[in-house]
Amino acid sequence: MPQASRPNRLSSATSPYLRQHADNPVDWHQWGEEALAKARREDKPIFLSIGYSTCHWCHVMAHECFEDPAIAAVMNEHFVNIKLDREERPDLDETYMNAVTALTGRGGWPLSLFLTPDLKPFYGGTYFPPEDRGGLPGFPRLLLAMSQAYRRNREQIAELGNKIIDHLRLVGEMPGGGGEPDRKELGHAVQRLFLDFDTVHGGLGKAPKFPRSLELSFLLHYYRLSREPKVLEMLAFTLEKMARGGIYDQLGGGFARYAVDEAWVAPHFEKMLYDNALLAPLYLAVYQLTGKPFFRRIAGETLDFALTDMQNPPGGFYAAWDADSEGVEGKYYVWSYSEFGQVVGRENLDLAAAALGVTSPGNFEGANILTRPYSREELAAHFSLPPEEMQEKLDKIFHSLGQVRARRIKPHRDEKVIVSWNGLMISALARGFQVLGNPEYRAAAARAARFILKEMLRDDTLHRIWSGGRVAVPGLSEDYAALANALLDLYEADFDPHWIAQARRLMELMDEHFLDPADGLYYYVAKSQETPLVRSKSVFDQTIPSGNSLAARVLLRLHRLTEETRYQERALGIIRRLQEQAQANPWGFGYLWLAQTIYLTPPLDLTLVGDPGGAALKALLAGANRYFLPERRLVVKNPADCAALEGLVPAARHYTLEEGEAVAYVCRAMTCFPGISNPQELEKKLEEVSSEQ
């Protein structure tokens, strides 16, 4: 369909998603006072379209409806049209998603709403086709019906809008409370999650199947507390099944958003930064717990994907890769049997096809999504090859396939930087350095943190979005908390006390801008920022942890470092306030359960004294990082430069360098042991600690 000859208002937007619609014939507005004032002045209803740049069905509706001049003419005549990027304003997306769910019983993206000029929703849905199809009304017919309803049924529309607002306020207030964190309740939550465990393919729930990283992370930390073998078995089984499926990019690394089937074969091909940032630490931890190289490989490849394909030159990490290329979902990733055979060669076809699950009929619309159905040992046995020779052949096969795929047209990459998502990736890279020892991970994490603190924290206000050299949108509570948590993780990678100081600063700003002292929870948006309809506290852990759950974790960590009781009191205030809701719905509070689990795990203090650049201290650190000990407080004191650290971590004053070049002090559950200078002895002590319940 022909496009408008001149770009519309969206051409100047910071959001790549909005700029994708800059050539639509629709008279789009960005969310803001200009558009809202126009709706009030002209007494026109608002059509609000919410999506994101890597959303496949957003692209479909844009092509079918928003690029059509006839449909655009109806929109322009009868509505004030607003386009919104849900990743820039997840607070608005949450409010209006709750409204559509209340109206229709379902939600998703694109999110399509009809609002009164005072922003009250009176109808909504997701994707609408250009003509009646599949039980959905055609979008032009719907537009005319909504315009007519607004003109003729004002009283009914006002009444419906008020009912929706009452519902949103009830959801936002989160009635109820609860008691202290309790190990018994943790066990109940685990059992509830286990009811949805897929014993055949791994994972939680049915198709479409999401990784459910937050629930898996809770189960991982619960295993550390309980040592129940079933929990680790379930985790390892799930992570291996996912990484062998098509949801994992077998050539380039990194995970897609979800699988459309229960066996993880056919993904929805978009790759999100936050999914990979949350999954990599799971693979790192299960590698620590099992010692299996498979989990090490997947963790490393996932982090390498982030460095290669997601990091911008100044240091921040981009948001996502699209599912589509050349207008076709998954085209960049799939292979016809004939092309696959031409690339790998006749002599290698049988091995390559078995290794990567490729068949003539294919597993996706006549083509093949690459999977890894067999282990290296299974393949070597089947083809009667020594494992080393078999691996050498596979390396050549993967290299050839990668070279060919690199010449294809890549999907669109959303190149905005989102603080909370970057915080999650900084944490993952810091953990990757600790476990895998790759200094590139530590350097990339520090570079991203410096970029955000320099470019996006201005005049004591953290901005959520950076795009093309511009910042936009005041930060949300999740941005402050995720970045603070990342800086504490970064401290445990390079031991620069500056990161602890900056984390404390962010939490002070979070208290100033977001805290509701009446109930101890944080609002989603700053108290100074205008919000439509309701002011949400956004307590649910969904695709990423909520600001409140992240804050509880950060505050507990700051208490362990600083020994200031106010931090622990604030964290427990959040946990207590949400106990009743979390017990009723463990799916919505995965990260809050994680924070509670770590709080209930007996504390471990590990303090190393010595030159951080010296071989002796590095050897002690390597031993310390062999074990999954998420409850530990890790501090490194350099006797030659310790004033800043001792000002932030008072306990560091009590530890000295007694003998040798470096010494480690271990305290477990309020009991301290003599200093240890031998790395093997430290590993033995930590092995004892890691096996305790």
C-alpha cells in the first residue's frame, strides 16, 4: 500500500518503535499534553495504540491498517491518534492492559484502546484486521462504531469508564498484608509451581511456553536453602531442554522470547535483552552446582551474544532483535533442507542433520529451525567417531553455516537503551566474570554502568531511555532498583567501592522519588510525575522483577554491607506488605520469593584481604567463585587503599593481613573461622558451607 509522502510527528521520536510509524498516513501523536489537549479541545475520542518495535503482530496491524490511506483517513477524521512504546512507558501500558483485560478477558500486543478525552477507556482489544476476519471485526468498521458510540452514548460510556477506574484502583491498592518471611510458605510456593512442571519437555506451564526465568531463579535459590535434589533435577532438566531447542539460537547464541510449542522447538524469534540477562545467571549457577560443561557453554555463548550483538559503542546494551526480516517471521534463522545440504556438503550431511535436527520435511513451515537433540557423546557413539574428531567436524559445520547466515539480511534491532534491562545484563556479566573468568565480561559490565551513570543520571534524576544520543522518560522504580543491584554485583567483580556508594545513592533517590511511607511500597512512577487514572505500585514480577521486589533484594544487600538496620527494616516492610498476595499467587512474585529465600538462608560473610591485582588474592577468589553461594557477602580489602571501603563497609576495619600475600576470612551464621591463605583450604571450607542445609 502507498505510504504518506511526508513523515508525521513520530519522525522526531526517541523511540525506534514510534519512528517505524513515521511514514504512516495516520496523523499520529506521541503521548503528551499536545495530543491530550487536542482531544479535549475538539471533543474527540482517543485511539491509543501501544506496542514495541520487535512485536510481530504490531508489524502486521501496521502494514494492514495504519499504512492504508483509506483507513488512516477514518482514523484522522474521527479520533486523536496516539502511538505509545510500551517499553518506554510500561506504567501506562500496565494501566491500559489491565483495563483491556477487565473489558475483554484477554490482553497482548498490539494493544488497541478507545479512550474518552479524559483518558477513560470504553473499548479495547489487541490486533484488529482490515476487514472482518476470524471472528474479529474489521478495523474500519470498528472505528466507525466507536466514533458513533462516543457521540450517541455519552452516559453509558462515562459509567463504563468509571467502573474500569474503580477496578484499576482496586488492583493498584493491593489490599491485604501478611507476616514475617517463613520457610514453610516458601515450600508451599515451590509445590504450587511444581504442579505446572512439564516432566516431558521441562519448564513450567503449557504452550506458548515462556522460560519463566524469575520462577526458575526462585527455585534455584530455594535449592540452595533446602538442598532438595528434586529441585535441582527439575532446573537442570528444564535448562538443558530449552538450550537444545529452537528457542536457543544454536548458531549465534541467545534465547528467543518464547516457544509456540511445548517442546521448545519453534520460537517466536524476537530476542529480548532481559530474557538473556535473566537466563545466563541460571546456566552459570547450574554449572557451579553440577560441574557439567554443557551449562558453562550455554552461559558463555549467551553472554557472548550480548557483547557481540547487543552492546553499543558507548557501552549500553540495546533492547531487542526483531522476529522478522524482509517481512517474514524467522527468515533469518531457518534453513531449507537443500540449502543446508549445500552449505555443509554431501560428506557431512548425515552428521550435520542429526546434530542440528534437520530433516527434509522440516520442523517449521517446511523449513528447519536448528536444534541440538543429541549430546556430543551420543553423536560420537552413533557415528562411531572419537569425540574429538566428531567435535572438529561439528566446529567446521557450524563455521560454514554461520558464514552463510551472516550474509543474510538481519532482523531489525531496537537500539534504545533501557536502564532496568541494562541493569539485569550488567549483573549477568558480573556473574559471568566471576564464574567463567572472562575479563571481557567484567569490562563490558563496567563500561555499561559508567555509560548509564554518565549519560542517563542527570541532576539526581535517572532517565529510563537513551536513544541516538538523547535521553527520554523519567526513570521508573524498576530502573533505580535494577541499576543499584547491578552496581552491587559489579562491586563483587572488580571491588571498586565506588559502585557501593553509587548503589546507596540510587536507593536514597528512590526513597525520595517513589516511596509511599504509608505502606512502605514504591510507586511505579515518581511522585512528581503525572499519571492517568491511577498511581500504580506495580508489585508483580512479570517478565522482569518489579521495582519493589528488586528494592527488597538491594536493601537486604546494603544492610549486609553497611550494617545499617534501616535497610533491613525497609526490605522487610516490602516483604511483609506483600506476603498475603504472594502466598495466593506464587506466579506473580517469583523475585520477591527469591529475596525472601536469601533472607532466610543463614548468612555467609567472605572477606578477602590483599592486593586485588596480586596472584595470591586472585587464587583465593577463583576458589571462592567455584560455588553457588548467593547468600554470601563478598568483600575484598586492599590494605594499601582501604579508606573508601571502610567508610562504606564498617566490618572491613576488623580484617587485617596477618601472614602471606592474601588471606580469606569466612563467617557462617554468626560463627567466624580462622583466616585462610591456602586456596585449597578455602575451597574445602566453602565446600562444607555449600553442602549445609
